[in-house]
Amino acid sequence: MHFGRRLFEFSVPALVAVAVTGCAGVLHFQSTQVVSRPRTQVIKPSETLYSIAWHYGLDYHVLAAWNGIKPPYTIYPGQRLILYPPRRRAVNAPSPEHRGRRAIARGSPLSKSAVTSVSAHENPGPRATSPAPHWLWPARGKVIASYGKPRFAKQGILIDGSLGEPIRAAAAGTVVYAGSALAGYGRLIIIKHNDEWLSAYGHNQRLLVREGERVQAGEQIAKMGQLPDGTSALYFEIRRDGTPLNPLHFLPKSR
């Protein structure tokens, strides 16, 4: 099953915003990485709403709300997305007795019923909390780079192993990205587990699943590949509502 034109790709250089400071247009990460965020972005064939939200450290629900996009969040090449909350604007809504006449003169007070705004699209509002998945280790090796540390693992962890060994889904879910167009992650898989939780598996030798495919916890999804320095390892990341979390706080203590 497919979810539209590459509906669920992610654009994932190592870059989820944990804290946002400074002037508009620049995100400052706790890991000291900086990613420039333009005001708008024209969608390329390899991008989706999920990929763009991931790239800029945004919750995909919020990005969808800013752009008035409803589930299943389909976007199209050439479409322009705004990457910041839309500006509020007041719209004059004249009462029936004023219909057909000129709008209220500038500076005239407007009643509450005569004012609307785009604020409803600035934030999707509260939603039901999704339970955390029951996580499994995606690979058998030891952790060779912890969360927040250098060496290709600032937003996740590195698990070592042998070239070609199985990489498994850490929890059941739907594959929302499977490709190699994302700078810094090699061949990458991202799984959506529910409305809040996502996991990512990078630097694979070979991908064994496609976008839109449902996978079970522990199911093999890829073969282990190599980091840019030639080390055989898996890059693994967990995010909740667009925020990266330390996987070691969720993975079982024993395997």
C-alpha cells in the first residue's frame, strides 16, 4: 500500500531542534548544530511533509496545521510550504444590513463576530496522547556512540555490528521513509509507530521494506551498513512529536 506520491519521506540530516533561540530563520540545537530554516520551501519530488518537518525539527502535525493540510498529509512537487506560523489577519465580516455596501471604514471598531483569523491553523490544538511503543533493540551489538555525542550520533545512538547483519524494527509501525536521498544518513528507514512516536535506522547496506509497508516489532527491515568512516554500525533514533529522545531511556536493559 502506498500513501500518495512518496507521501512519507523524511529529510534527515542530523537535526531535530531541542531548543530554539536567536533570530528568526536559525535553529540552535543543544548538540551545537545549526540548521537554517527559510520562511517557505518549494517541495521537491523526493520530499514530503514528514521529511520537511523532520529536517527542521518540527512536529509534523504543527507544520500541517500551518499550511492547512489535513491527513493523510499528502503534498506535491512544486507546492510551497510555509515553515513558520502564519501571520494573524483580521477579516471584516459585515452584518446582513451592511451587505452590498462598502466595508466598514478603516479605524472603525469591529465586533467580535465580525473578526476571524488564521489562528486556528497556527496550532493543531490538543490531541489524544498515544502510548509509548514497547521498544526492542534494533541490532545486537554494543553502543559505540551515545546520544548527544559526536561521531554521527548527535540525535541518536550508534550500535556496532557486522556488515550485512539484520536490522530489525524496534516496534511495530508503518514505514514512512525508505531511501538514500537524505544527507548524512546513508540508506535510511523511518517508522511511524503511532501519532507521536517515530524511529529512524540509518547507514544501512540494503533496505528490505518500502514506504507504506506495515512492519512488526522485531521484523528484519534492513541489513547493516557502514558509517562514513568505514565502521559497520547502525544509527538509531527515537523521536516524540518531532523531538529527539535518548533511545537508551526506552530500550530494554537486557536483550
